[in-house]
Amino acid sequence: MAALRWLVYALGGGMGHLTRACALARLAARRGHAVTLLTNSPFAPGLPLDAVLGPGVTVWRPGATLDKQGVREAVARWLDAERPDVFVVDTFPRGLGGELAPLLPGLRARKVLIHRDLNPAYVERFDVARAVDAFDLLLVPGEDAPFAGHPRAVRTAPWLLLEEGELLSRAEARGRLGVAAEEARPVVAVMGCGTPAEVEEAGDIAARLQSRLEGSAVVRWLVPPGAREPRAPASDEGLPSRSVRATALPAPPHPSDALLATVWPALAVLPGVDVLVGAGGYNTVHEARATGTPLMALARARLYDRQALRLRAEERADSVEAWVERAVQLALARPGRGPGPYVSGTRDAVARIERLLLSA
Amino acid sequence: MSPPSEAPCQETTGFLFSHACGEPMEAACDRCGKILCRDHVSSVQGESLCMTCAEEEEDDEGDEGADSDSDSSPTEDDPSYYYDDYGYYGGSTWGGGSSKDPNDFTEADGESLRNEDDASFEEDLGGS
């Protein structure tokens, strides 16, 4: 089909909104579409977005100094200037600050919501049902959601950032993690993401696992690029830009610095990981399941996302102490990898959006 | 309260991106010593506190109040408050009987659900 202009709205903390939006954006760009992605993820400045997204995607980080009203005005200007053919909104039908609710009815683009579970108190208090009705298509990516039964809702498999052929082989992945090819011990990887504080806490967990496992496993602390390096500010000019300037001090030394493996997307190296220790975020959980990587997770508190609902009983630890203990037991048991298959709904999602545009 | 100085405020601020406030010092937190500007100092029962210590103080006061205000009716912390006809496990999973369902949540899981009555919806753009 003809190349069209896609805008993908992925405001929201952590890495989840950005990662899911990147999955969609890169496949849309490979289909020839011009994609602009809006993010305020604090991790975005450090990530190799150019390499992962390819040349067809532009990333816009709105100015860091904007207040709520400023964000509303910037998003309104962005929509007016870009004139998209399709506007894709991740998770928040009203926009993260409620700024989309008055804008969507007048927007001449086709509107697509990536519809996921939301805190029911928010759904009720902010009349999210009304906001959902402004969308032409609701894509439900692999999990239940409050309006999954909406007449315009379509379920897909969970969206993954990489296709199966893009994952590293087990040997390559272990090499990327600094593990020797002849190493026979299992690799336990502690995922550091979510918030900067949780990245540091993951380092603490890695140190505890290293101590408890007493050399019977290789422990790694997975950290996205830039998370423990100087941070860059957003573009205060309010223009789409990937250029960054580092201004802050580097992260202080951590006892687990020797275990550090700076990698993104972590999905690429999961074939080399025997036990994944992480939180219950969308990408961590679905990446572990798709690659058959045994997961031990702690459900983190979030404003909108309810991680405990995502985790299965065998994946979910009840406390930090149980998290460490059960991860140790899992590593010592040396479980085999799950059978797969590796299924991602991202390509299906792009196809369904293209179909919507053809019907316009 | 300490006199103003050139030391920068150590609180974080920002709607979209959290960053150091950096405004001139007005006071230091009486409990943790964090340097605070005029906008980030809170006066709580005669103490000058940072936002974190002030919230802890308010939480402590709230807990004391809650102890004396028990109510047996369902609250937002009760799963049945929301899950009559929507959820991952279906209504039949909850309540009744003595058998333990492996999918039941524990008190620890409640930590990740605790924000259900959070008032900062659409105010915290670091939320997820």
C-alpha cells in the first residue's frame, strides 16, 4: 500500500510504552510508512534507537521543562503540524495527562488505541469508556483489557520488539553477556529497568544472587545503555530530535559493577539466559515466555499497570526475600527452557492498521 | 528555618522528565537533611520537612486514624469491589470455600495494586 504518515503516542514512564511503540514503529517503517514516535521515557536518550528503529522512524521527546498545560499545547501543535494519516495511542486513550480527550474528536486521522489493562479506579473516575469510543480500532495486544469486548476491538498475540530471526544464538548471546563459550554453569540475568531506582536495586539483587549461588551460576545485571551513565536532557526546542547532550554526573559505583551487562533490547540475549529475574512489566514477562526463559518476578507498584495480574503463580514472588530465594532455587534446579513457540503480534497489528487505512 | 544560601535544592521536579530542582536553598529537612528551596519545604507540626519525610509523616498519621476506623463493608482494596464481571481469573475464583487457589494474591502482591486509589492520575507523566 502507499506510504502513509503514522504518529505513535507513547508517553509514560519506564520502558514499556516505548518498547511496545518501537515494536510497532519499526515494522511500520519497514513497510514504507513514515513514523514519528513520541516518548518521555527517561531511558530513551541512552538507547540505540537509530539502530533498532531504522531510518524511517523519527523520535520526538518533548521539552523537559514543560508543565501540564505546556504538554497539552505541545501535543496539540504536534498533531496539527504532522497531519498524520493514522494516530496510534499506547495504553492511555485520554493521553497520559488527559490532553488527548479534547483533541481526538477533531483529528482527521484514523485513530488506533493500543488497549491494555488499566487501573480500574482510573477507568471509572476518568470515564475512559467515553474516551475509547473516539478510536476507530482497539488493538488488544495479548492481555485482557477493560474494553476488549468493544465492537471495534481486535486481539493479537503480545507484541515483541524483535522477530524470531533477529534474536542472537545462544552462543552469541552468551558472548554478548561476557560469558565464555565453554562455560557450563547456568546464566542468571537480573533485569534492571522500570525506574532508575529499580535499576540500582536490580544490581543489589544481582549481588545477593552472586553471593547465594557461590559460583554455581553466572550472574549478570542487565542494564539498558545510558541507565548508569550521564543522562541527556530532552529537546527543549520541542522539535523531533535524536541528538542528545550529556550533562549529569555518572551513576556512583555499585558492588555489582563487575556483573554489569549493558544491553538493549534485552530480548536479543534471552536465548543465552537460563533464569531471568525481573519485575512483572509487559515486555519482561512476554519476552521471557516467548523465548521459553524461566522467569522469577516481583510485581512492582505502578500507577496504572497492575503487574501482579500479569504474572502466573509460578513466576511471581511475594517479597524481595522470596524473589531472591526462589531465583536461587530456580538456578540450582537448572530448568530447561520452555518449548515456545516464539509468537509476536506486532506484524499482525501493522497489517490490521493498514487494513483500517485502506477502508478509510 | 535556615537562612537562604546558594546551595541548590536537592528535590526533583519536572512534569515529563524528573530532574534536580536546583533552586537556591531556603532550608534543610529537619529529618534527613536534604537541602530544600522555598517551593519544596513543607512545614509539618513545626518541622521543616522534604516531600518524602512529609509524606511519611502524613502516612503515619493516616495509619493511626485507620486503626480506629474499621469498616466491614467492601473497599477498593477488596478484589470483589472491581471484579464482578471483569478480570483475569473470573468471578468464580474469588471467595468461598477453604481450598487455596494458586492464583490468589498475597499481601505482598497488594503492593503492586495499592495505587488503585491514587489521586495522581493524569498528574504524573512519569506514571506507567
